[in-house]
Amino acid sequence: VQASLIGNSDAAKLSAFVQQSSSSATNSEAESDEEALDVGAPAGAVYESKSGDLLDTLQGLTDKAEGQLDDSRKKETIAMQNFEMLEQSLKDEIKFANKDMEAAKMEIAVSSEKKSTAEGDLEVTSKELATDIEAKQTLHHDCMTKAEDFES
């Protein structure tokens, strides 16, 4: 468990326990010298377990760390699912855009072919029109000439 995961209240409890244990150890050394002189078994009620607070604190830290780990895993799972959905969405968008682009390219090719055909037809028609206009002018001139000859 990293130190950053320990809350201020838990750190204070842990520090208090360590200080209490160290002060008890120095007091108990002096008392042990006196007790060594006393012959007999210690009374059963004299000993009190003080590790319960430490175990509770450590258990609380463990529970807190496991809770944070579970939360982090849930967030990671959600983020991964969101990423995968976004990735699939973008891939689909690219696929459909590529299909649209291919269709547009085909339409451009068909339109270009039609345009080329129409331009060729226009050129042929323009030449025929020029020929027809020249033939009309010649016919008109011939008619006018014959009309003048007829009147004269």
C-alpha cells in the first residue's frame, strides 16, 4: 500500500500507536527489571492487547485501497468501452465515406465521358451547321441571281 493512500486520520492513528508502543517499550524495560525480582506468574488481567487498533487501521487501509482499485478498474473498463465504441464509430464513418467517395468518382467518370461525347457531338453539329449555313448562302445567292436574270 502506497503512503499516498493513507488518509490523515489513519496516519495520525498509526503514528499515535507507534509512539505509544515505543513509550510503552521504554517503560516496560524499567518495569521488567523490577518484575524480574518478583517471583510468580503475572496476573491475567494485567496484559492488554494493543495491536487491535493497528490491525483495524491496517484493515481499513486495505479496504480503502481495494475500493480505490475497484473504482479505478471500473473507470478503466468504462473508458476502454468508450474508446472501442468511438474507434468502431470512426472506422464505420471512414468506410461509408470511402464508399461515397468511390461512388462520386464513378459518377465523375461517367459525367466526364458524357461530356466528352456531347462535346464531340457539338463539334460535328457545329461543322454541319457551318456547312448548312454556307449552302444556304450559296442557295440564296443562286436564287437571287436567277431572280435577277428572270426579271431582266
